[in-house]
Amino acid sequence: QKEVEQNSGPLSVPEGAIASLNCTYSDRGSQSFFWYRQYSGKSPELIMFIYSNGDKEDGRFTAQLNKASQYVSLLIRDSQPSDSATYLCAVLPLSGGGSYIPTFGRGTSLIVHP
Amino acid sequence: DTEVTQTPKHLVMGMTNKKSLKCEQHMGHRAMYWYKQKAKKPPELMFVYSYEKLSINESVPSRFSPECPNSSLLNLHLHALQPEDSALYLCASSQVLGETQYFGPGTRLLVL
């Protein structure tokens, strides 16, 4: 059973702070990792994906992957109230492993207060 | 362009109705997916099409019937639904299976 764990939150941070969202996964063979942002009542929107160990930066967002420890995180710098949403972590297994479907975590609710 | 479109945005139907949800993408993606999402839960996979062929059916009740008429279009036919089927229905597509998925805006379904 492949599992992806996220703290459901809510994670509350003040405007301008760094928000740190974490995700752990059970399948050591996982290869691709995705962060989606989902506003209430809306569909998931891709924020970032990461395949290699280390950091990947895109604007105010940084994804961090540590395959040895089986976690992936998302940092949001200079958090804005508009960042308030649920952040879904999704993990894809190694291609050819029998499943090409990502496993989603339950999501972390982020609240950025002014 | 990473746009997936879905129609309708909202749908209210009775338990005896027949309706269809439509999903379209023009990115040349060859994998398309239907998900169901309840409030405060992650998306739950229903069906996967790869190169217009049904690849995965996650033991979905037969009152949901998917169809992929061509590489750009995915339908979900609904018949004799139950109130517990009320949810956000999401379509997604990816270049091929195992690649990044892009979601459409969803159809909010209410079954009365």
C-alpha cells in the first residue's frame, strides 16, 4: 500500500513569513513528486514538480526533495493571503513498476493572515 | 498552454436522470483521467484512458460510464446516481501515463 502523508493543518502563518509544507511517502521507488494548490471549491492547480534530490526554485516557491529520508517539502516565501489554500502532495512511482497513477496526500490547509 | 476544459461547471440531477460530463484538451495529451473529489478529501481516481483505450477502472459502479471518442475528448455518462455521488468531478490529462497531470476546473454535481 503506497502512502503519502501530510499534516492536515491548518498551518497558520503571518503575511510575509515563510510557509513550510511537508509530505512523506512510503514507496522508496517513487520517482516524481508534485505539489498542487487547491482553493476551496476549485480544482487542483500544479505549482511545482521535482524529480531529483535537492532544491528546485520557482519564484516564491521552493520544492525540496530528500529521497533517502522519503520526504518532499514546499516552501513559500513572503506568504500572501492569496496563498491561503489546501496544498496537495502527489507522488508517482517508478515507471514500469505497474502503476502510472500518482498517489495523493490528504492535503495541508494553509492560512496566511494579514 | 496547459488548459483542460470541462462542461458543465455545475449540474443538478435527480436520481432517475441521465446526464453527461464533458472534458476536452488540445495539448496532444494521450492520457486522460476522471477523478471524484469530496470535500476535504484528496481526488479519488475513477478511470484512466491511454491512447483512447480504457486503462484503469477503479471498481467504479456501473452507473458511471466513461467514453473516449477521440484523443481530445473524454465523457462521463451518468445514470441513476445516488445522493452520495454528489461531489466535484475532475478531469485531468497528461502527455502519457506517468507524466505530470493537469486538471480541468471540474464539474460540481449535486444529486437530489
